[in-house]
Amino acid sequence: MQYWQCLAVTVLSIGVLAAGSSQAQNFPARPIRLVVPSPAGGSPDLIARALARELEPLLGQSVIVDNRGGANGIIAAGIVAGAAADGYTILHTPPAFLLNSLLYKKLTYDVRRDFAPVTCVAAGVGFLLLVNASTPVKSVKDLIALAKQKSLTYGAPPVGGTTTLAADLFNLRAGVQIRHISYRGGNDAVNAVIAGEVDVTFSPPTGSAVHVQSGRLRALGFTGSKRYSRMPDVPLISEAGVPDYVVDFTWNAWYAPARTPSAIASRLQGAVATALKSPKLMDFLDVSAFYPVGSTPEEFRAFTDAELKRYAQHLREAKVPMQ
């Protein structure tokens, strides 16, 4: 490359950096849109809304939650992949975003090429295993025994959701075949158990614990490696009949469109990290069986790469086929 070409590239690079820095200094100048890949009332939606309330005074702008449920988050991810790379459209997603890339042969986007990791907002420590409170099933062992006697169903989002994978791994480890009935979101699956449409569901406590407390649902167990702090009497599934079963691989995270200036991604991550120190938000996350993270974009990129490898292993173990 000749000298003048090198000089032109250098000047262009400096110009791009300066433009990104200028954008970040003035960012945000209008409301930010959080695209959530689940219907209202689900765990990602509730966490996004709780976070948005804390972010608005920090950013000086409205943070609008835009629910785009359906297709296990593929619709929402496609919207963000095609949005302007200016920091005003963000995907607030659970791990289904990554699982989809391992499960579906034809996606309109690529998780590495079309998205810029911003931050892992919060990580979950497990799910509640729930049945209708009117059922005679009182324990994990009761459920396993019944599932070996008759056909049972579990409600969950489509193949690729973490609660769906939790149920598939339960089937594998417990030696049962509880059949999947697909719902648009986790909250719909919880309501299906309450209505008696399906027998079982796995759910973060975010939107389901209230139904346990009201007596409509019964929590048979918790999938994590430690008991859920707000329901210490609910045993771990690993204590209650399936010794080698632990599922705690869930989180909520932010991804921006690719080519979003790094300064803007860092501005967003910094605001999220500050919001996560709010006692009100910390308490909400604890109730939801999540804990705050707020990782940097660089840390979150490394986490994303590691999660893809971990999910690939879980999918192979559960023998979940490509879609």
C-alpha cells in the first residue's frame, strides 16, 4: 500500500472514531427501544420493565419496552438485526437467542455477524418445577411415578427456550417422557398449568411465584444448585429424586445491531451497571431468582462464546434435533 493510501486510511479511521465519540457524548437524544422477544408478563418482559424504570433517570430519556413475542424470539432478533446501529434499538433477550442459532438451520441473521454484545444484565439461578395445586402430585418422585404410568404434558415456549431445555433434560435424567406442548411464552405456559391444559411447567419465579403463594400452583422443586432463597422449603430437584439434575443456565442480556459504536455500547453498559446497584432492582432480581451482572461488552462477548459451547453440549445430551 502506498503512503498516500495509508494516510487516507488513517484519516478515515480517525474520522470514524471521532464521529463515534461525538455520538456517544450526545447519546441518548431520544427514547431507547428495548425489543423483548416474549409477550407481556413473562420473565424477560418483567425484568426489562424493572430495569427500564431505573435507567430512565440515568439516561434522561424514556426506555420503551416493545414486546415482539413469537417464533421463540426469532422475530424480535430479526427486528434488531435490521435496525440502525445507533444504540436506540436494543434486544433484551434470554438465552433462546443463542440456542436458536444452534437449533434452526435457516435464520435471517447471524448472532456473531449481525449483533454487538452490550452487557449481561442478570443471570438466573434456576427454575421452579410447577404443577396445578389441585393435582395429587406432591413431590418430584410422585411426578416421576405418574409419568411412568400415564402420558403427561409440559407447557413451554418452542424448542430452543431454556425452560424447554430444562424439561428435556429432566425427561432424560428422570427416565420419563413428558410431552412438550408449545406456547408463545413462559407466562402462557404457567397459565396453561393453572387452567389444567398441561400438567407441568418449568418457570423462573419472576412471574410464577405469586401463583404458588396464592395457592393456584404447587412448586415441586427448584432446578438450581442451591435452594431458592425466597422459598427455602422447596427442595432442589437433585435432592428430591433426580440426583444428577441441575439447571441454572439462564440470563437476560442486551445486544445491539452490529457496527453500533463501541462508545455508545459502553455508555449503555455503564448505565445498566449503575441501575443494577439500585436496592429496589436488586430486590426484584432476588425475588426473581436472578442476580445482577452488568458485564462490559468485552466480558459479555467472551461469555457469549462460552455459552454457545455450553448450550451445544446440553442440546447434544438432550438429543434435541435441528429444526
